[in-house]
Amino acid sequence: MVWMDDAAAIDALLALPAPGFEAALNDRSAGVLGHLRQATHLTAWPIVSQIADRFAGPRTALIAEAAHVLPPSARRA
């Protein structure tokens, strides 16, 4: 599972004991997948947003998901 948020929120989540993290996880997931529990060690990576200089070139075009560094669902408005 990937949970994307701002750095301060992620740091706060990483600092929680397992029961606190699981409560936050289940609150955020709204029960869509049933009750979730932490099964592995938590890790965090910074997300870097990039925009291509061009989306097309000779005989090449980036379209749909190939044009995204991050899927649209991971971007913040």
C-alpha cells in the first residue's frame, strides 16, 4: 500500500506506535478493503514531481499513464 501525504503528516504517521498507525490507516481507508493491519516495517520515500519538456517527438508520443511520472490519483490539487 502507498500512502501519499505531505512530509509532516508522514513523519507523524511514522512516529505512531503500531496500534495508532493501524487506527489512522483504517480511518483513512474508510473500510473499503475491510479492516487493515500493519504487516511490515514502515518506510518512506520522498515523492518528486516532474514535468516533461515535450510529450512528443519524431515517431514517439507519451500518452495516458506513460505520460505521468506519478499517476493522477497521487497528485495534489
